[in-house]
Amino acid sequence: MYYDPIKKTLGQVFNRTPWLRRLFYHLLDLLLLRTWHVHRELRRWAKGRTQEPLHILDAGSGYGQYTYWLSGLSPKWDILAVDVKEEQVADSNRFFRQIGRSNVQFAVQDLVLYQEPNSFDLALSVDVMEHILEDVEVFRNIHASLKDGGMLLISTPSDQGGSDVHDDGETSFIEEHVRDGYNIREIQQKLRTAGFERIEARYAYGEPGQISWRLSMKYPILMLGKSRLFFLLLPFYYAVTFPFCLLLNWLDARTVHDSGTGLIVKAWK
């Protein structure tokens, strides 16, 4: 199914006031397991750096929730968040101006073409690379845009059932995906081809995470895809499932997984 129309509807609902958008970000932080893993890695990276004037690239910013979270850690960090969707970029710039975070700027850019040599201390790419066919070109551009010692953090589906694909005959749950998921060695090799030398990759979305993902994301999205009337039932659905999802996310984020449907990858220039 196509996820973008549902995302657009959610954005229209929560963009009505800054308060609603902040609430939306907090809900995403709790519900989306990838956020638990990404925040954990970002906290490690940020330790001892909050007083440094650093430059960060949010490569494929989406709703802007990771930029919001990072910009709250230090006013000394300048963050450039880029995305291909003009309406989403405009909404995000308006919101961040409303809340007074002048250290953030959103811009329309194509990651296949965008490069800003030796500019960033950190680049973040969360659930982006599964949407881009020319992934090595993107990795090369980000490598060139990082300063020496800069880090790229990636969250993306794996080939161990990512995008809810488990057999050769199945297709991705999200039709905007150009690949079902990365083999862990494949993405490491592509990053080396792009110029990265030190790379760390691990699995996320083990058994607890896969159950949480179905409860918190797959089933609601399937129902919303059938009828927008389900928006009226969402609060009641999450009132029942939310506590279970929190527990499962907590377990998944604190477990080392031999396999999983997601990958967390760090690469340094």
C-alpha cells in the first residue's frame, strides 16, 4: 500500500497548531521503535558535545521530528534538514520559526545530487535509503559533505523481513520502497565504496520489535488505508495497545539481536 497519502493526512491534522505538532513528535518518539534506537545512538554521539558549535545534516527529514529532538539538545548546533517534498519543508520552516529555534533550517534538496563538502559533523538518515535507488551516490555525497571524523547514522529495513517481506514471492508492505531491505554486509560494502572506512552495523527490530511494529504501525496503517474513518477510532485503539508497545520497544532497544527486520548503521569519515 502507499504510505505517503496517510502521512500527508496526519501532517495536515497535526500541523494546525505548534502545540499539536509538538504532541505529534512526542507520540512518534514513543511509538516508533526506530526512534528508540536512533535516540540511543544520538545520545552516545552527543555526550560531551553539547557546548560545541557543531553542524548537523538531517538527510531526508520527513516530518522533522529528529531535527526537533536534536535542536533541543543544544542551541549551539546548527542543523540543516533537507527533503524532496516542498510542502513538508515549508511547513517545517514555519513551525520552527514559530517555536523560536533559529538554529534550524529546512531546504528542498535531492540527496542524489546534494553535496556540501566538508561541512557537517553528523549526518542522519532515518528510513530514507529504502526509498532511493541510487544509494551509493547518496552515500558518496554524504561522505563528501562530512568533516573528517564526522559520523553518518542510518536506520533502514534489513533483508531479514524488513518492509514485512519474508519470502521471495512477497512484496514490500510500503509500495514507495525501492528495496525491501539491506543485507548487513551489502550496506557495509556500499558505504566502503562511497569512501567510509570505519563502519558499525547491528540489527534492530528483533522479536519484541516486530510485534510492536505490527501493533503500532502495520495494523493501524492498513485500517487507515481502507477508510479514513478509522482516524476516529485511533485513540481507542492506541489506548489498548500503547502500553504493550512501550514495553516491547523498551525490550527491543535493550537487547542485542542476532537478526532483525531493521538495521542501525554508523559510519565515520
